[in-house]
Amino acid sequence: MNQNLLMDPQKDSSVFADMSYLIYSFLAKMIKTFFRRLIKGPRRKAWSWKLEMVIALQSVSYHLLSKIGAIRYQKVLSKLLTKVQDGGARVELSKDKNVPGHWFIPPTDHGNVILYFHGGGYVYGSVHTHGNMIGEIACASSARIFVPDYCLAPEYPQPAAITDACLAYEHLLNTGVHPNRIVLAGDSAGGGLVISVLLTLRDSNKVLPAGAVCISPWVNLECTEKSFDTNASYDPVTREACLVAATAYLNGTDPRNPIVSPLFANLQGLPPLLIHGGEVEVLHDQIVEFALKAKSMRVNTTLKIYPDMVHVWHMLTGFTIQAKEAISEISEFIIKHAGTEKQT
């Protein structure tokens, strides 16, 4: 990959300038989207005004990543996002300093545990960006969720994220959580990380969890699928942003290496999978191809493609009913595969 996609931190402009550019871009995009829809109608018939506006704003954020690079983008987010989002759950810091992260505790606890890996292209993301969705999943499934603060690229390229994620799983086992009560889950890069962890555990002859949930999983870091072009006018995610993130994470590794791009992996022996994809997201083709490959290798795989939805629409519960429907389906999967016995 083109190493120039990863910006030189020595050429970094001020965070203030980048934040100002982001705010200006937000305002310009909102005005442009408003008048385009007023004249031409919705980009998708099923999109409401508020859904189309929030998708437009998301596209500005991804454009900024491709424009300024991973390091500067991280700095902008760290300044803008300072509050932990909870989605209705109680949030607690991990008590083990060796496994940093946050616990999301729902009002009702049935004893299951979800180990959740947030998305963000392996270069950004945290409970500040994904906390609302994670908390909503915890409440819907009545399961505690642990979100590890896994290392991010470019400072910590692969396999750092995989190593941290596996340590988090081992931590849960060491604290007495039975693997049959654990479900791995993640979105985007975190969805790909879910599979990378399962492959690592399987190949190390470790006990596997009860199942796994992959939300819009990024499973091919080459980003060569046609849906990157055919869905480009709908999805806020861009090929350019994905390649910036991939370059940072791979650090020279072959993007077709199965451990970083599970689309090319042998998937035999994995636990039941629930895979969600959006009809108009740029990752659509690789998500479908991955699910079909898993099925062909006799992995118990459920694939659900949601009509008119973009990348990780689960985060948009205030904007589309399909977000709540998807979270409900996730909770049903967790209850089915990890059990319903209430914790005493």
C-alpha cells in the first residue's frame, strides 16, 4: 500500500485548525444536503430527513480521516469527545490495570458476558465514540459488556490489537466467567477483530466462546470489492479512509494475511456467528462473501442484510427503527447461545 496515505506527524498542523476545518465542513455539508434533498428528494426513499442529515455528517468525519491521516485524526477526536456514553447502562472502569477497559452493567443481569471490540479502523474509537450503542446492546440483552482499551495504530500496529483482545478474553476466563456464557462482539474493524481473535484462540487450542456477533465487519483490508464504488454515494465510509486506516494498522504486512483479513482465512471450527451488513454500505460485498465462506466451511452462520442501511447503522437508534431492530436481533442471538439463567 501507499505509505504516503499515513501522514507524517512532523507535518501535523494544529489541532485547532483541524477542528475548525471539521466544524466548517459539517456546516457546509448540512447546507448542501438540505438543498440537494429539497430539490431532488431523498437519496434513498426510505431515508428520513434526520437520517440523511446524520449520514451526511458522518461522511465529513471519514473525509477528514482520509485528508489529515490517522495521527491528527486521533488528536481531533480526543479534543472533541471527552464524555463516556452509556446507552442506559452503568459504566465502570476495569479494576485490573493489566487489562484496561470499561464495564457496561445493564439494569437486569442474566449472567452472560459480551466481550466487545469497538470499531474505528484500528486507529480510533473508544467508549466515547461507541458507548451509546454498546450500552443499548447491554440493556437489550441483559448482559454485562466488557470493552477493552485495545492498542491503536499507527503507534501500535498489528498484531497489538489482536494480542490485547485475546488477553481480555483470557482475563474473563481467569475471573471465573465460563466460556459458554461469553459472546464476542464488535463492529467494523472490531467485527474483523472478533474473527481474528477466534482464529487465534482456535489455532492455540484454547476454549472458544459460545458465539460471536460481527456488525458490518471489515474482513478484507485490501478494500477491492465493487461495493466500494457502487455504494459510495450512500455510505459515509470511503475507500480512501479505509486505506489510511489499513496502512496504519498493517505497517507493511500483506493485507491478504488471514489473521488481519479473515476473508482469506480457514474458518473451520468457529462458534456460531451472527453477521450484520447494510444493503448500501461499501463493505457489503466482503461481508456477504465472508458469510458465504463461513457457511461453506460448516460454521453455524446467520447473515442479515438490512435494506437501505449504511455502515454500523446500529449507532443510529435515534434516527432509524432498523437500528433498534438490529440490536434486538443481537440480544436474541446472545440469549439463544449463551443462556438466560439469572446471575445470583
